[in-house]
Amino acid sequence: MIITRRDLFAAAPFVRVAAGQNAPSVPVRDEPVRLLTSDKRLLSGFEWARNQALAFAFEGDPVGPWYEAALPGREAFCMRDVSHQAAGAHALGLSRHTRNMLHWFARSISESRDWCGYWEIDRYGRPAAVDYSNDAAFWYNLPANFDVLDCCYRMYLLTGDLAYVNDPAFLNFYDRTVNDYVERWSLDLPRIMKRERIMNTRGPSDPPSRFQRARGIPGYDEGRPDFVLGADLLASQYAAYRSYAAIQDVRGDERLSRLFRERAEAVSKLVNEQWWDAGKQSFRGFLSGAHVLDGQADYSLLYWGVAEPGPKSRAAVDCLLRKIKERPSGQIELQSHHAEILYRYGEPEVAYEQMLDLCRPDRQRRDYPEVSYSVVGAIISGLMGLTVDRSVRTCSGLGRATEWAEVIGYRLRANTLSLRHDGRMRTVLRNQSGPSMQWRAAFPGAHKTLKVNGEVRPSRVENATGLGEQSCVVTTVAPGNAVTVAVPGAG
């Protein structure tokens, strides 16, 4: 069953909508990526996720093109959810929607809100009433600015859209986030471990107010009553600094790029030294109200890549695997991140099961929009191992259940491509349209040579973060052409 926005609205009478404003929007049906595979279970899960995600996409509203990215029924999009759903949305042809929503967040940043934006925006372009009363009273999780900044750079990599590096609203958001926002909320390293829990209150103190403690939650954990800093806030800050530095690279500002790479490394050092519990071989999760490190970090240190490669990141992966074993069907927002992370860190079998567990018809709360978008995103970046930096990069994540899989019609910058894996030994990339593109084809293990369209070529063996040794070759795929790369003996 596919849940529509009309269904969600009917099931959520708590949503307050002004009279005359509940007319249905026009669903968007841009051409999405397609999947072909020998794996019927995978195909069924993908088709449900694709159709469900597209049922959440709209245009024709005052806010412009958008998709659901919040609690079902709110008819709104949230900073955290959009940042996570964006990769799946891109695969479904919704990059214009993502850019529009990110632009709304960027434009909403304001000194009167201490350089916070609007945590959640509805389809009329208003801050969602459930999370906002006025600039002195609103809900806000502090990783949000960092999360959105990092997402903007990731979308630039996928789309090549120069708005992300040139538009004044985006540039103002980036600059304010890494400077004014950090200063206002005591997130600079000299102060971050000494910061206070309640900061920047406006107007008379009102402890009973639900917004008194929610205006600046120092992490995405909304259930913890008393902490001053979450590991996820540091992880998102690390990612934002790295992305800001990369944006400055694109813009040709070497000084700012170098400065924020150094700041990112300083955050990494703080996490990997002070937040690492050598006795328990795990990362601590939060800094308590008494300024004592406690608890155990969740997936966030892996998701944003701040955990040091090697034994520390491996320990974080093992910690996640233990939690999954104890509770295979976990809290839905958290579990929606698991597959992407586990594919990235070399656990394709568990990643596959976590991903398809989200798709099963009886899965509680699978109608949460983040679920369907994250499944599509994990199939592309994880199972198909399709990523991009200066070149297209692939490494098959197919497991035992999937003999072969192929995605068709994936848009990447100025190109449209198809990608097929036969197990983890043979890959075909077709440049369906667009200019010539550089392709880095990788395979697990150490192989002295790889075969490119049947021709034996020397390969480069690298140690990929979390994945061990990989053998890769770089080749060019001309417009309209297909190139096959295989491990010798793969056939």
C-alpha cells in the first residue's frame, strides 16, 4: 500500500491548517531511476520505496516544489529529514525540490533567532506552527545548520548546480553558520566543552514552556533531559567544516579552505581523543549537565565520518552491529541510516537486511517519509556503491542474495548513466547521455590487474576507509558508450 499525502492528512487531525488552504497539491512524476535485478525481494523493496517517496513529492504550493520530510501529516519539511532524504530524492529526479527546500532553510537564518533558521517549514512557506511560536520561542536542534550545510555540498557534487556555490542566500547561510552561529551558541573549540545547556533565551524566563529547553537542543536526541553537548553535534560540525572548506575550494578561496580544514581536524582530534573511552573501546555519547562525558555514541560518528579510520571506527561499527543484533527492527528514524553506513563500512549483508526490514508491509511506521527516501539512497550509494567526487566512483555492495543488479537513468551532473554489477567481480557503466566522464571502478581485495573491455591493465591497490583493500582502475567513458571492468577470471 502506498500512503498519499491525503491519507496522512486524514489520519492526522492535530495538524492545524487555515480555512481554504487544504486543497491537494499536484503530485510530481519526474522520471526516476529504475532498478533491474535477479533479486525479487530487493526489487519489491525498491519499487515500494520509489513509489512511496514519489507520492510524497509535490509542486504548485506557495512554497514551490517540495516533498514530505517530517512527521507524516504535517505537510512540511524539516532540516534534519531533508538533509538525509536528499540523496534518495536526487535518484528520483527531485533535485529541484531539494534545492528549493534547502534554499528556504538558508534564507530563514536570522540574527533574531541567534542564527538559527526555521527547523520545519510547511507547504505555504511558513514555519510549522507545531515547532514555532515566535523568534523567542521555537524548537531547534543545533546540529541542523551543520547538517544542511553539509547536504548543500553533497547536492553540489551530485548535480553540479552552481547555485550551491554562488547563490547569495546559500553563501550567507554558510558564512553565518561557521562563524556567527558557532560563536552565538559557544560551539567553538575553546568553549564547546564548557558551554551551558540553556543559552540565548529571549524575553521573560518561562520554564514550563515546551520551547524553553528546546530552543537549542545540543544534539538530535530529543529525549535526553540534561546534556550540554552530543557526539552527533560534534560529528555534524566536523562534516560542515569539511564541506565549507570544499565549497571555498570551488570558489578559489585557498585561505578559508585551509582554515576550515584545520578546524575540521581539530574537531576530529577532540572526538577521537577526549570522547574515546579506551577502557570500553567505544565513543562516549554526550557531555552531561555536570560536564562529564557519559553514555555511548550512536551511528552519527560513522555517518559523518569523524570516527578515526582503523580500530576506532571499527569499534564503532561493531557497537552498531551489536545494537542491531539486540534489536533488529529499531527506532525508525535511526534505522533509516543503518544501511547507508553499513555498506560504507563493509557490512553488506547486515546493511541489506536492515534496508529491506524497513520495506516490509507490516513494518511499524514505514510511512515515515525518511524511510522510503533512505532506502532508495542506500541502494544507490551502498548496494550499487555509486558515489562521486572529481570522478564517478563505483564498488559493488551486492551480497549473497543478489546475483546481479542494474540501475538505469541515474542523473549525475550533466550525465545520465546506467550501472550494472554482476556480483562483486564485474561492473558495466554506460554513459547514456552527456559528456565524457572519468570512472574509477573498484573491487574488493588486492588484484594486480583488472580487465577493461577485455584488455588487461595494471590496477592500483588502495586501503579504503572501513572497507579494507580495494583494487581500482580509472578509465574514460565516452558519450553513448559502455565500459566493462572485471576481475581477471570473472568471465
